[in-house]
Amino acid sequence: MSKKILIITGLTATGKTSMGIEICKKINGEIINADSRQVYKYMDIGTGKDIGKAKFRLVKKIDNLSVGYYKIDGVPVWLTDVVEPDYQFSTAEFVKLATEIIGDIESRGKKAVIVGGTGYYITSLLNPPDSLSVRPNLWLRKILNKLGTKYIIKIFKLIDSRGYQKLNKSEQSNRHRLIRKIEIKLSKKKVGSNKRTNFDSKVIYLTASKQKIGQNIKSRVEKRLEDGLLKEVKNLKNKYGWNSPGLNCLAYKEFKPYFERGESVNDCVEKWIGDEIRYAKRQKTWFKNKGYTELDIENDNLKKVIEKAIKWYNLE
């Protein structure tokens, strides 16, 4: 019998986690995080974990990855704080851990709800790409992570110039995405075929107007600065360095000019807001025509949608 999972995804700053928690309270559910930024430890403010004073409960280690949860408003939230910021966490690792946690949640008579806006995590969980069979090469990653982005680009162009040309502008400068592609290209293992995972899934995709997303992003940026983001960034860059995968995330990388070259905080904040808005555009492109249940948080009746999701989940 297929495992039943509800997935709440969509654009940044649309209230995915709050919706997930509300649903979980009514179906005896637990959340599995699908945000690629929140898997990193110590990156709490910039990624918006909203954990408050909750304590992380480590359940076990899988391949040296921390598997545990926070209880937020009484609901366990899994797959946050999995690795340190200097570790390049892969989609393959997400799929492996998420699948195992889904099984664990079901074995305890509860229901799994996937929540997060990292589209590649969502699509790979439902339909794993062949490249997931290539395991992380930690030795290669350690070497490449010491190089600047321009050298990583040159290496990838050298081994797969055609593949580089097929990437969009954002992907062409994403050092950690390029490292993974180099890893796959240089792998001695033949890329295998992954079968579709055995899930009966319902995907709710949250969206909003460009104006609403912009307003929400600006409000969230102001709140995170007030909560002490700059101190968090300073501590992380001192401990892990700017080339670490975690520091390449939104809300962190934008402040490198401030700490390294003395540029104004305001300029960095404006860059951050712009990057978040562009990220929302990329998310919209990614989720387009996927066949998911689209929900406009400004116009649709959220309460009715939640009730329908709960009814779907409780149907045997």
C-alpha cells in the first residue's frame, strides 16, 4: 500500500510552516522540513527556523548526519540542523533521510507532512532523478570547496561545456550546484535508474502576487535583522569561512561585502531583498505546470483548503 504524504510547498514568505503546523495538530501529524537552508546547524535567524526556545532532540545518526526534531507549538519538525555549515548536503541525502523518517512516522500511527520551498527536494522525493545514485564524494568536495567560484566554473566548463551552456544564469554561478555536477560527471559509477518512490501524495502549492511577496519579504528581512542576524553571520563566517555551503545561502552571502570590504549594511540589505524576490521568481518557474493544487494566500479560502487537505489525509 502506498504511503500517504501531504506536501506543502510554494513561494518563499507565504506561510508554509504555519499552515503545516495547523494541519498537523488536526491529523496527529509531524513535519519533515524541505528547506535546503534549514538543514544547516546554527543558521537559525537567517533561515527563519522560528524554533524559539525549543530544544533539538537528536534521535540518531545516519551516515554521520544528525536526525532529530524540534517541537514547534507541540508539532515535531524533522530535518532541521542535520549538518554543519561547512558540509555540502545533497538532494540524495534529503531523499534518503526523508523516506526513512516518513516510514518511522507512519510506524507510530502518525501522518507525515512535508513542508518547504526547495522544489528540487520535493520533485526528487516523488520522482528521484537518475543522478541520485551517485553518492557524495567528500574528498572531491573538500578540494573544490577551497577554490573560488570562477575556478569551479572553469573546471565544469572544461569537463562539460555543453552542460554548462544548458544551465540558467543563476545555476551557472552557483558554486555548490556546480560542485555536485562535477561530482556526478567525474563519478566512476554509472548513473543508475531510480524507480519512482511509492507515495500517494497531495501537493499544495502556495503562491501570491508579486506585490504581496515583496511586502512579506521586506517585513521578514526587518524582523531577522532585529533578531540579531548580523551577529549570527559574523559568528558563522569566523568559524566556517565564506566558501562554506551554508554561507552561500540567502541572508548570509549578501553580507560578505559588509564584513570584508566595509560596504554599508543598507546596501547589503537591499541586495538581500532583491535576491529573495528573484528566488521567489525562480520558485514560481520551477513549480509551474507541475499539476499541484495551487493556492493563492491572498484570495483563496485557506480554512476550506486546510479542511479539504485534512479530509484527504484521513480517507483510507
